[in-house]
Amino acid sequence: MKIEDVFAKLPRLETDRLLLRKIEPWDEADMYAYCADPEVSRYTSWSAHPGIDYTRSFIEWLTGKYNDGQVAPWGIVEKASGTLIGTIGFVHWEPAHAKAELGYALSREYWNRGIMSEAVRRILSFGFETMGLIRIEARCLPDNTGSSRVMEKVGMSYEGRLRKQAAVKGKQEDMLLYSAILLSEPTSTTIYWG
């Protein structure tokens, strides 16, 4: 399977409370509201957005990735309000090895409500069922206990600490590695991972 086969027309995905879709230009105010929050970017590789012009440029960059059929994130939209509250997607995909890496960010207003776990479960299912993945990885900084809890809650397994694995905001950091592995053949109704 080729990357453009999946991402040329990023599909809309749903859960009970969420719509996962392309990020659009009209999302800039919602995105800026959470990306400007230093607590949201505290454990990410990116820094808080310094102004809405920065957010606008970032969305333009994402639009280019969508248009080119490249790996790009879904926006997480709360169905009840129609508000963009975060992003989720694959930051890296190796089709030849049937593996990808997952990344996500969420508005602080929506933390501790099970929102990200709901979104991650949907993306894991999409990865195994549609993308033909066998392995999905995710990493986080050791102090990011919220992200570790999300990964554990959805059934991802802790594999270990990668020492000085990534440059984050000018400093070489350790990362915790989690994974989900396909345990059975995907079906239209049920998929199992562990």
C-alpha cells in the first residue's frame, strides 16, 4: 500500500463524541487557542504558537501535505460544539515494514475526559484495518504521565526507555516507547491489539 492511497483524500472518521477530519483554514482560531497554551506544548517537540499568523502558516503547510497525499494529521473536533480541540495522526509511516508512529495533542480544557483515548482507539483501528499496519508505535517524554496513561488505557504496551533519543527544544531527551501490535486479522467489526 502506498501512502497516497490512504492520505490523498484523508477520510473523515467518527467516534461517539468526536469527528476526525482534515484541518481547514477556518480552524485557525480554535487551533491557536490550544496551541498558544504553554501547558499543551510542554511535552511536545514544538513550542507554543507565538501568534495567530504562526497558526495560519502551520495550517497552510498542512494543507500542502493534504494536497500532496502525504502523511498529515486529523483535526479532532468535538461533535457537540463543532470546535477543533486537538490533532491526532501518524507522524511517520513505513509501508514496507507495516509500521507507523502515532502523535497527538489536545486542548487543556479537554484533558482527563477520555477524549484522547477515544481518538487514539479510532486511529489504531484505522491503522490496522485500512493501512495494513502490524505495528503502531508512540513515544512520550518520561515526565508526560498524561500521555503514558492514554497509551496504557488503550492497550498499548510499554517497551522501554530510549536514552537520549530525540532533540526536543534544543535538548537531547529520553523517550518512553509504547506499541500496539496486531494480534488477529482485522475484520469490519472487531480488531484486537496488545
